Amino acid sequence: MVARSWRAAATSFGCRLLNAIARHRSTIAAVLGLALLVAAFAYRWMPANGARGGPVEPPRPAFTALPTAPDAASPAPGTEMTEPERLVPAIRPGKPPAPSRVLDAAQRAEIAQFLTRAVAAEQAGRLIAPADDNAADWYGAALEIDPGDVDARAGRERVLAQAIARIDESLDAGDARAAAPGIAALEAFADAAGERARLVQRRERLPQVEALLKEGARRMVQGQRFAPEGASALDSYRAALALDPRNRVARQGLDRVQEGLLAAALEAAGNDRFEEADALMARAAELGADTPAQRDADLRMAAFRERRAMSLVDAARAALSTRDIDAAAELVERAKALAPAIPGLGELEARVADARTYGSFVPGETFADTFVARAGRGPDLVVIPLGRFRMGSPARERGRRDNEGPQREVAIIRPFAIARTEVTVADFRAFVEATGHVTTAERLGESTIYDERTGRMVGRRGADWRRDYAGEPARDVEPVVHVSWDDARAYAEWLSAATGKSYRLPSEAEHEYVQRAGTTTRFRWGDGDPREVLGNFTGLGDRSPTGRSWTRGFPDYADGYWGPAPVSSFPPNAFGVHDMDGNVAEWVEDCWHDSYLRAPADGRAWVNPGCARHVVRGGSWGSAPEQFRPAYRASASRELRSGRTGFRVVRDLG
């Protein structure tokens, strides 16, 4: 009952209160507005940081002090010198602090007056002194009124940085007296205490630095720029910089030492002492790798190296031409160490490597060996590049015979040179006259010649190496014919003895490899008939002395010869060798085998001791068209003598 009465009374009071507020709304609003205005004025005169006891001076802008100079035990900073460092403000650019209070017109006018005085003092050079009229204090006065004033804050930071820089410049020049007032003035700025301590340390070390600079200058005059170690001008200037890293005189001294090192390096390079020059250049680089003097010396040194390397390349070429491979290789390595990118060095290096592989020669080179014990020389030889090829013919090649397979890959790994032409009558005569050799045709009394009357090859008494394909006296420039395998082998053995080198007949693989000269087609010129005169082949346009023509031959082809042509009458193949696929067929070293099963795959001859039949390679002036294919091979008795068969030799290299 009591509780119910209390709730009723409370409800009645609330209703009466709400009605009163509704009746006096305007009066209440006026009272609240007046209270807010009083609070604003009170806030204006309160301390900015909320402390009691009156206004508080805003702190000066903080500065990040630079590292102090290293002590005497610090390492020499010769390789770390940079432009003089500048004072770095701790307050970074960005959104400025908001004003700590509402400014009235009088305060804004006062700030403008302080900024005007600050700018005038700054322009007059009164950065931090005198105490009653300097730019830093005037900017600080503006900040006391409005800590968020951007112009005042930036100005104060700027003039403090400039003042510290001026003091550093005086100390850089070794003028402690000129630096003293500035250092003293900095004491009034608490936020620059770290910088002042650094500057004081620099000033205190100046006497020791000055002594080291004098010692360095004396050593320079005495010629002790960078030696002896521990007692040189370089040591003095480095010690000075260890005490005062910004000292310009010490830096200039190191620059002079560097110039001396660079001059000595260039002199050494000019006298071909590049190892000494490199050491001096390295020491100079330690003192300032990106100085103008260093850059200029680098360019001049590169020019020295290139000129010297080019002279070494020329000397290497000369050594190579005289077969002095070891000297050529050494010269190439020296040139490569000096200037690896000079033109022609890579090609010369490859030639030297080839010369080692090919016994002082390079692929494609032509040479001839002189006789050891008598006047004369062997045939011209062409150095053949090593390589791999597919020997034989594919199963579907037109004109193929079963003995041309199975086709397989052969690696020519033994360096050799092959005679540029077939052995001539003149070559063979020199052999016979030197040895008295009696050929198989002479011993057996006959050989096979071409009979113009019948158009066939027939036996003829008295035909030997002195006769041509038709039994007439042979010319010296023609390939020798009417020689057996034994005669060809005897000639190669005589050349070996006469020159002191290793001569032999080519292997069957070597002959096909040279005949193909990198080609893989049916003929070396392609798969069809020749479109230009490339060799002495049977052509339907050829005519014998009495007007005979071939019943089988290349259509629309005529080379102008019926019978062998003088050697070198037609263009060489890609390896520089003449008549490999025409003119006369040629003996090779190998014994005859009906296929390539179990044949060597490294280019060596396949020989069975005492074999009676050997291989003949290449076509002749009277062969059918399919016999000019590189894969064509024929079997012949080792005693075969014919006006269609001759030979050439190879010489082992290395």
C-alpha cells in the first residue's frame, strides 16, 4: 500500500516537471548558451598543456643530431667520404599540428610581426646570434603563440641547419676561432645539443688534425705519397680523416695521393707492367672509386689494355703462321687477360685450338711438306675439319647398290689433310726417279686403255704410268693412271720417308666424307642432274676426238673433256678439294667388304691383312651418272691397272 502511494506521487511530480519545461523552453536555452560562452573564454586563458600556474612556453622543434666524429681508434674512412652531411629535422613535412588555441586578430598580427623580423634577421645572416635579435629566436617566438604555424616551424629548422653548416665549414677549413661563436650560440638551443657536442669534439681535435696535415704535406714533398707503408702521406691523411671525417684539407691530400697512384699505374701500363698497374689502380680505387681522376684513369687504362692486346693478337697470328702453336697460345691468353672483348680474339683463340687439334694447322688451310734430304716438296694438301656424317646411301636412293649400306653415322675423329688434287704424272715421275719403282703395269707388261675405234676399254701392251687414258704420252698436269693399289701405296710410303711425315691412302670413310663436304643429297650438288659445269663427268654433250658420244650420261651436260682433264680444271668442293667425284676413280686404303656390317665407326680404314681386293671410290671421266654419287663404291683387284683409275694421298696431322 505504501509502495503504491510512492509510485503515484513520483508519477505526478514527473508530469508537473515536464509541463514546466515546456512552458519555459526559451529561458532554459538562453541559460545554456551563456554557460558555453563562459567556458570558451576560460579555455582561452588556460595553459596549453593543461598544467596549472599560467602559460607554458611551447618546446623548440626537435632535431636529430648527426653521428659524432669517430675517435682516434676508429678505422680510416678513406673509402667512405661523402658530401658534408646536413642537419636533419625530426619533424617531417606533412600535415602541421593544429593550433593549440583560437587566435584573435591581435595574435595573428603579432605572429606576422615576428615572422617579418625573423626573415630580416635570416637575410642579414643573424641566424642564431646575437641573443636579442636572431632568426631562430624570432621564429621561435611565433611558434610560442601558434605551435602549428608552418612558416615559423620551417624557418626555425632552416636557420638552425644553416648555422650548424657554417660552423662545420669553419672547422672544415681548420678555423677553430671562426667556429667558436657559433658553437657558443648553439648552447641556447636545447634541441641542438647533440649537434653542438659533435662540433665541440671537432674543434677539440683540430690541433691533432692540423699536426697530421702538416706531416702529410711534408711527406708529399719528400715523395712519400703512398710508401713506405706506415710512414706515407697516405697514412697521415687517413689518420686525420679518422679524427675528423669532414676535413677538406685531408680529403684534398688523399685526392693528390690518388692522383699519384693513378699516374704510377698508367706509367706501369705504358711499360707493359699490367700486374703492377692493376695493383696500383686497386689502391687508388680505395681512396675514391668514382672521382673524375679515377674515371679518366680507367678510360686511359682500358685504352692501354686494348692497344697492348691488339699487338699481342698480331704477334699470335705471326706465331701461328710459323707453326709455333705454344707461343701463339701464350700470346692469346695474355691478350685475353688484358682485353677479352677485342675484335678477332675469339676467332684467333679458335684457330689456336684448331692448330693444336690439327697439328699446327687450321681447317681449310692449304700447305705442302718439303723434302728432308733432297730438293722438292710433296703435293698440296688441304686440312679437313673433323666431324660426323651419314655414310652410305638410304634404301630409297635412286641408283643405290646393296653394298652401300647399311647407312650409318661415322665420326671423323683423326685429324688429316688430303691432297688437293689427284696425284699427277709429274708427281709420280719424281717418285719413280727417286726410288726406281717398277709399277705393276710395267712388271706385267700391260694396262687397260680406251680404244677410240671400238669405244671400249681394252688391254694394251706397253701402257704404263707414262701413258694417258688412250695409251698416248701423258702430260705432266694430268692425273696419273695405269697404277695399281700397290703402286699407290708405294708412292705414299715414299712421301712419308721423303718428308718425315705420315702419308697414306685415304680410308673409304674419309674419301666419302670429303666428297660430300657437308652435303647429304644424292650428289654433292643436289638430287638431280648438274645445272652447271662442276667436274669431269659423262655428259651427253661430250664428244670424243672422232665425234663419239656417250650412250649414258647427264643430259644437257658437257665439260669439254673426253678422258681425264688436267687437275684443278674445275671448281673445288666446299672443303677446297678438286675432282673428288669425277675425272678419275681413286684407290682407297680399305679392303673390299660387301656391306658396312661391323665396319669401323671412327673413320679408320677397314683392312684385313693380305686381302686381294680393295675399294675404288668416286666416278671417272667414263662412268655412268649414278657412279658420281658420294655413296658409290666399287671392288677391284689390287693389281688393277686402268686408264680410268688413279689416286690421291692423305697426311695424318697431330
